[in-house]
Amino acid sequence: MGRGMNERIQKLRKQSITTEPHISIERAVLVNEAYQKYAGTVEKPILRALTFKHIMENKKLCMNEDELIVGEKGEGPQSTPTFPELCCHTLKDFEIMNDREYISFKTSEEVRKVQVETIIPYWENRSIRKNIFDHMKPEWVDCYENGIYTEFMEQRSPGHTVADGKMYKKGFLGFKKNIEDSISKLDYFDDPQVYEKKTQLQAMAICCDGIIAFGKRYEQYARALAENETDERRKADLLKIVQNCEVVPAHAPKTFHQAIQMYWFVHVGVTNELNNWDAYSPGRLDQHLYPFYKKEIEEGTLTRDEAKELLECLWVKFNNQPAPPKVGITLKESATYTDFANINTGGVTSDGADGVNDVSYLILEVMDEMKQLQPSSNVQISRKTPQHFLKKACEVSRKGWGQPAFYNIDAMIQEMLRAGKDITDAREGGASGCVETGAYGKEAYILTGYMNIPKIFEITLNNGLDKVSGKQLGLKTGDPRGFETYEELFEAFNKQLNYFVDIKIKGSNIIEKIYATHMPSPFLSVITSDCISKGMDYNAGGARYNTNYIQGVGIGTITDCLASIKYNVFDKKRFSMDELLKALEDNFEGHENIHNIICNKTAKYGNDDDYADDLMIDAFNLFYNAVNGRPNMKGGCYRIDMLPTTCHVYFGEVMGASADGRLAHKPVSEGISPAKGADRNGPTAVVRSAAKMDHLRTGGTLLNQKFTPSVLAGDEGIENLASLIRSYFNMDGHHIQFNVIDRQTLIDAQNKPEEYKDLIVRVAGYSDHFHNLSKALQDEIIERTEQEF
Amino acid sequence: MKKGRIINIQKYCVHDGPGIRTTVFFKGCPLNCWWCHNPESQKFEKEMMYNHEKCTMCGECEKRCEGKGIKLTENIFYDPTKCVFCENCIDFCINNAREMIGKEYTISELMKEIKKDQMFYQESGGGVTLSGGEVMTQITFVEELVRRCKENGMHVAIDTCGYVPFYSFERILDNTDIFLYDIKLIDSKRHEKYTGKPNELILDNMKKLSEKGANIHLRIPLIEGINTDGENIEGIIKFASDLKISKVNLLPYHEIGSDKYKRLNMDYKKGGMVRPTDQRLEEIKAMFKESKFEVKIGG
């Protein structure tokens, strides 16, 4: 039957993973109805709030067989709503979504019909996406279309945010009371913003009504189902759901079950209000749930297995929600169904003590047992984290599917303190959807887009010309054949990078205002401090902290490009700049000698070799200095992240061959990991190279490390893995996750040795690079590689 | 200062002693074991490794060779006596068919490499393993190296075949935490046949080390058809039972190194050598267990 602790979970999980992702048009229709009724008659925040309420009062209720946690973002599992107010899909978009091989969404005839007849006529000239492109300057559009950067907000709203613990202590009636208090304190004499604040707060109050109505509807629905239910066991389940929905979300939860249901209602609310790019996460789920768990275990009203079953129900819920469908460049940068919900476990408490509790271990068990695409799960490790917990997490991670990821909460706290956050807020924070640092429930952390650093270097080598598109995208910083020193080249690169960052930020400043003006999110504002006390929307600067990130992509590739040119062209004069540029032009065809010297006889990032790693630091600082500290439109500023999602593949596609030996259109390096096959000295060297970057000046970095199973075998393998993590974190590394090489990867490595130069295999105490072995020996090792410990 | 001749420095070694280790492979060995999986470690001199499988006979090496030691005929002829170590044949070989084996390091150069992973040693209870080849043959360099490692608080393991004067061991005894000590065959005649040297010195050194209280891990490479017979295993157990051995590692033979013989223009005496069956390995393991040894298959 598959994974899951019992038949109920197995059934729900199976439904979740076997249902095809498909488009639900319901939300779009409800949005249309609300806009047609209210648009132009009320202020924008009120319009958004009434739209939210209209959705919550009218969306179809779903009750999956045997489930214990209720509510779906769409009409059922794998049903994803659209957000025409952000991005109005054309019929062609729907056809592509339906037919594409990867990340497809089925769109029925009925859905397409409604889209054409009802949605497109209203939204095609009103969507945010249209608005944004109308306002962008031609140079912004040119850079965007040719892969200098991406723009997260062109079809997704600000978000990617995380809950704190407020909702477990206060129901939405309580939030509403706070809102009313805030309204009563408005200063109608001296505050020039009083009108905006008043409408904003009224909008928030309407949203509270909306989510409360949603809970009420489920209470009634479950009661009706219970009355007709003949199976006594299920009847009891349904009555439990009735009880829960009598309490949450209007009131604070009283039980473990209600606490989970509370979160889930909020999750459905946030992800229905706007598609909130895309993620919403519960944050410190173990710490939030622990007081309920402890109390009920002590009182005997809950068993450990019952608690686990409820968590597994929640896990299925996450997996039921594919990310909203993306199109165009945004699909390429984030080609995944994952909605980036990321469960944080462990960490520290708000007073700085170790945060690991019984629920943390329970969550580790659940993630291991469920093994789902969603939710992503991670453990936060601090100096205070018990070794036992770290080792348990390593045991799950060793199974080779990349989860849990490991985060260094001590480093994250320092990152947040450096960014001016209060220490308690920092301790309650951590990673959001991917690796981005933020103060949970108190911060609007806006990811604005990825920056293609290697592409900017490519443009530098071509005197500002983008050879792929034939357009002069950059500045004329000179023909590099005329550069006498490496420093001249680096300075030209610096000018180009700053030029492109300027274009990006000028665009973002407009985009931010478009959202603040046209697309407030009053529901998210209710649960994000300090929107209520400021009377200001999340999208307008209402949150306590307001950070914009630009994510740098390709640090491994750019470092290797710099090392290649510095070493071969300037230091050793093995070939000239002219020869190199010709080789790049020809994609190294007919220049095998140069290609080989670059690939195999030049220092590369990821080997703990200072020659290359020092250049990584230079490139990092260049990017940092170009971005960090620039003001955004919400009173906060820009910071950098070093992560790619799937953007490194897209960014590689739009580039020719590069000076590090990478062939045209191949992916650039991902995160802060070395370029594929560049690291040849094992994991400690990778970790040491990566730690030379100053992680504390970023808002997150991502490092992937792969292992062959034999290295991780036995208790010693776990001990050593745990030590590797501790060491990396002692050096202020931000995040690391592991992939374990399986048989298939070895077969790939045999067929494409150039991509797997880093692969080391070990047999009975002896090890060698896999590519260095004869085919017969490779075959034997492939035969022997099984993922068993 | 004398330099060490090193083949390779390998990071994140997890099979050559406790924890995460850096293993330094020294070049040159007094033995010549049939099953040696590191044939490039046998000679003391630097040497060129040439991989026939990768070579496409493009002739670039002949063109670039400063010593005029490479001739392209129907085969590639390489005259090591003419080699001036310009390494052009390595740099400009587009197939990476050539590799220079053996690099000289000063103590401080080597310490710099070793110290890079010190944080990992501390976290994992690991350290440095000196292996080879036979590390003890470069004893003057090694004596200073282990002293410097100890000075830096690092755990030191010496992986040795034992075929050196005992005086050499005395010079490093105080600064060595573990000896990973190989015994292959207990019968000296058979030992000489398969390794080129008799074993009295080896056994004698091991006995003396044990008497001096050294921490010894006994390591036995197991090659079916050469040393897995009951007589040999029982002999080793009998010998070791009189010593203080903290751990026994059984290392099953693997022909993973066999390609390299050809690349070094060396003969591979692999006739009849195979990995013992898992069943035989378990039987041998049980024999050691019975005699109260802590025993493990693998490093």
C-alpha cells in the first residue's frame, strides 16, 4: 500500500501522490465575482479583503476519505487555483501547462472555456503582470528576456514567508480585537496617514471574518456528514473535526489536534489570498506544538501514536498542494511542483536554550516514514543541539533523498543580528522556503530574483555585447584583448555587475509600489507583526522587518572562470586572451588543448585551494558590495542570498561556453556548491572552500554534497557525517544537504565521465576517482553499490 | 631540510583509523606484494604513469617533450632516463593519459595541507594517517613530521608493513597513537615468495612494539589462493595472541589497482588471486573472535 504508519495515512498519501496536478478555476471565478461587485466602490485593501472573504465563504469544501485535518487550497488534492489578478493565463498557457512534459497541470475543457469566456476578458488588461511589464524600461525588459536576472514578482506576489507562534495563543477573534483597538487609537488630528491606516485595518478585520467563516463552514459540513455516517469509527472522527472547527480558527486551539488544524486553516487562507510566492511555512512546528503535546500526554488525552498520525495527516496536506502553475522564465527558474513549505525542527528557543523536544523526534520519524516531495524538511542545528538529535537526523539524511537539510541556527542568528533584528526575534527565526533567513511572523522577506553572475562576466569578456542575443546589453568596458593585467579585467567586471544591479533595483522599486498600491494582502498582514499596530499592509512595509533579497547564482562557475583566466592568460601565459575568446566562440571545438588545460590543469573552487578560493571571495565581495545595503521601498534594504532553485539550469541555457571550460548552454554551478566535477578532494575540502565565503553577511547560502554509500556506512559513517556538519557550522556555514550516490548515478558517471570527475569510490579501505577506473572495474563497483547500511 | 616524497594526500579518509582523517601516502616500499593495489607507491623515485586506454596517439607529448624522451612509433616510447621533468607531456596531453607520481614536500608545506582539516579531526576524533608505500622508509622526514603533528595536538596513525630496522620505530614511538600494522603471511618462506622479503624482522618489530606498549591495530589483507588458508590464519592468531593487539582489520583483496600496473609498465602477478568469498571472510572473522580479538571486515 505504500508509506505511512497505518491504513488511513497510506490511503491519504496514495491519493496525494497518485492524483494528477490540475487547474481549478473556482478561485478565479470567485475573484471575478468579487471584483465585479466591489471594484471601484471601495478602497483597494477593502476590495482585497472582500475578495478574500468571498473566497472563504464560497469555495467548495473538501472532505477526503478518513482525513483528520481539513481544508484544501483548491477543490481537492493536487487541485491548484489560479490568480488571474496577478497573472492572467492565455489559452495557450493552459495548453502548454496541460501538454508539457515536466511540471504539467491538466486543464479540462470546462476550465479552458471559463478562462476564455469569463477570466481573460476581465483580467487581461488588469493583471499585475501586465501592469509590471507596462512600467518596466526597455533595458530592464532586455536584461530580463536575455537571462541577466529573473523577476520573482512578475507573476507571483510577495511572500515566501513563515508563521510564528501567535496563532496558537490567539484566535482570529483575538486578532480582530487587536485590530479594533488599533482603529480606536488612530489619530484623526495629526496623522496624515490616518485614512490609509483606517482602511487597511478595516480590511484586516474583514479577513478575520473570512477565515472564521471558513472554519464555521467546515464545522457545519462535518456535522452533516457525521449525521449520515454509518461507520462508527469515522463518525467519531467527524465529530472530532466538528469539535475542532468549533474552536479554531475563531479561538486559540486547546488541543494538539486543534493546533494543527489552526495552522492548516491559516495556511489555506494565506495561500488563497494571494499565491504568496509561493511558500507559507509553519516555522518552528515542534516548538509550537510541544506545549499541547506535553499537556495532553500528561493528561492521557493523546498518545504518541495519535500525535504522529495527526502529523502524518498534516504531511499529506502539504503534499496535496502543488505550487501555483508558473509560465515562461519564472517556470524555468523554479521548475518544480514544490510549494516550498519547509518544516523547521530543533533550533533554539526564544530565550536561547536548546529547542529540541519530543515533537522534534516525532517529526524526524514522520519525514522519514512519509518520504514526500512536500513539505521540505530541515533540522536547525546549534552548538546546544544534542548529538543524539543530530545523529538521528543524519540517519534519515543518509537514506539519500536530500532531507532533512541541515541549517546552522547559530549562524542564522548572527546573520539576523547583523541585519538589525532583535535577538528574540532572531532566535525565533530561521529558514523559509529554501535557505533564506528571516524573522518568522515578523518579516516581509522579498526575494526579487536571481542574478546570473557568470553571464555578466561573459558580457564583460565581449565588451558589453551579449553574443547569444546579439544585443549590446552591457556597458562598453573595453575589449579584454587590450587588458594588460587581470585587475583591469576584474574592474571591468565590477562596472558591468553594478550596472546590471542598478537596472534590476530600479525595476524592483516600481514593482514593489505596484504591489503596495494594487495588491495589498490584508490577511497575511493580520498574522505578521507589526502590521496591525502600524495599520500598514505587509506589501507596503507593515512588517517589523522588510528585507529584499537578490540571489546570486553561479559563484562556482564565476570563480573557475576568473581562476582560469588569471592563471592561464596572465600568470602562466599558457594561452592568450585572444586564443581563449576564439575557443569560447567555437564552444572549444578545435581548441581541445585549451579546454583540457582549463578543465584538468587549473585550480578550481571546491578543493580548499587558496588560489581559486581567494578569487571566490573577490567575486562574492563584488556581488555583496553591489547589492547589500541599498534601500528598498518599504524602509528596509537589499541583501544577498546565494541559492539557485533550478535557475542554474536556465542561466546556463542562455550562455555560450565559459572560461571555466563549461560548454555552451550547460548549467552553471548551483548554490555555493563547486561546479559539476570541479571538486576532487572530497567533502572536507568542499566544506572548507565554501566556508571561506563570509556566510554571516548573507541571508542564506546553499551547499549540496554528494556521498557514495560506503562512506556513510555503519555508526562510524553517521559519526563522521555529524562531525562534518559540526565542523562546517563551526566555520559559520549556513546550510548543507546531502545526496547519496546510487547505482543509477554511477551508471551516468560511466557514460559521462567529464561530469563526474569528483566522484570518489571506496572499496575496502582503498579509494580512487571513479573516472580513473577501467570499465570492467567500474562495472563491478556499480554491481556492488546498493544503498544499504 | 630534507623533503618527503609523497604520492597523494587524501582527505576525508574514514577507513584508516578513527574519525575523519587525512592520509598521506609516501612513495617507496621495501616489499613487492603480488596484490599491491598501489603499485605506483613501490618505487622510491618519481615516475611517469601512462594510461594506454586514454591515449589517442595524437603526438602532442612528443612535440612538447623538452628532454626528447618520447618517440611516437606504432606505440609511444618513453625513455625515463631522458626525462627532465618539464611535465609538458602531462600539461598538454588532451586525454590526460599521463600523470607524474611523486611530489616533494617540505615539512611546512605538508603541515599546511594536513592542518587544513584540523577542525574535522577535532570534531570527529580523527587525525593524520601516514601510509604508503612504506612511510617508515622516509624516517628522518617522518620523525620530524609526527613531532610537528603532535605539537599541534593531532592524532597520528602509522600504516606500516614493518620491514624497517626497529630503531626507526623508536624514533617515532612517542609521537604515534596507533600503528596500523600489516601481517600477510606467518610462514617466512611463503612471505618471501609473495612479497619479496622474509618476515622475521616484521614479526620481531611487532613483538617489540607490543612490549613497548604501542597501540597496535593488526591489518591482514586477505587474498584467496595466497593467505586465507587455515594454517596461515591460525598461525597469525597464535602469534598475535601473545601480543597486545587492540583491533584486527580484515581487508579483502580487490583488483581495483590492477589497471595501474599496465600504466606503469609493470607486470601484474595476478594469477589465481581472487577476493575471498563472504562466507570465508566470516569464517576468518569468527576465528579471530573466538580468540577474543575485536575484529572487523574492512578498514
